[in-house]
Amino acid sequence: GPFSDLAELEPGNRIELGTANGTFRYVVEEVTTLEPEKDEDVIGATEDNRLTLMTADPPFRAVERLVVIARFDDDQEG
């Protein structure tokens, strides 16, 4: 699936997100795992412009969640 390589991302990696409004770039700040019953929600509203990606960890099992948080790259070109 589209998130099958999510665990390979590291802080500093760049993500390009294409939408009908254009292409937007983000820089990975954090890669972490969460336990759904113990850890806080990372999907809710935030004060900053970020991209949060989440998938099951390990893949196809709902034991934990792998979360990647990336900040909007203010230095967008073109």
C-alpha cells in the first residue's frame, strides 16, 4: 500500500504531497510508535502547519501505530 515504506522515513527526509491545488513539500521532524490505548491522539487539530501520517505497526496488525510528523517546508520553490 501507499504507506508500506513509511518506517524508512527519518527526520530531515522530504515528502512531496500532490493535490488538485498543487504540490506541497514537508520535512520529516519525528518518526515514532504509539500504543492506541495509552498514548495521546496525534490526529487532532494542531497550531502549526504539519502533515501527520499514520499506519499500523507491525503492518496489517493494530498492535501499535507508526506515526510520521512533518512540518510544512516554508521554502517552497515554484
